[in-house]
Amino acid sequence: MKRFAKTILKNDTTESNIFALKGKIGTVTKAIPKNGRGYVKIGGEEWSAIFNLEMEIIEEGTIVVIIDVEGNKVIVKPKEEK
């Protein structure tokens, strides 16, 4: 019984569903205007996206990083070049 309880109560810190997108890389498929929505392709799926930076727009084709999730949309920022 102890082994069964350990399996059930095991603390798995892996995020699932939409929250698992944090930190992933995507490509803007429809430009994201300031205070508006655009679209980002992440792993074969397209997601509604917003950003909250001082930029006016994130252009189509820009590589972005998902920094957070708000409802059913992702919050992104342009990926920094190394």
C-alpha cells in the first residue's frame, strides 16, 4: 500500500497543457501590433499572441520566445540574437 500511495502523491513539477509553452520558441505568422493580437506558430500549432514591450509591432517571420500565458493566448517577446 505504501508504494501505491507514493505513486499517487508523487510531486511532478512538469507543467502541462498551455502552461508548458512557457520558454518555447515560435515564429510570428501574423504581425502582432502594440495593444493588439497576432498569431504565433509553436510546434506546428498556431496560437493567438500579444506582447507588452515598448515596440510598436512585432513583424511576421520574427522568432519569438513565449514568456507567459494569459487565458488562451501567449505573451511573447522577440528572441535575442547571440
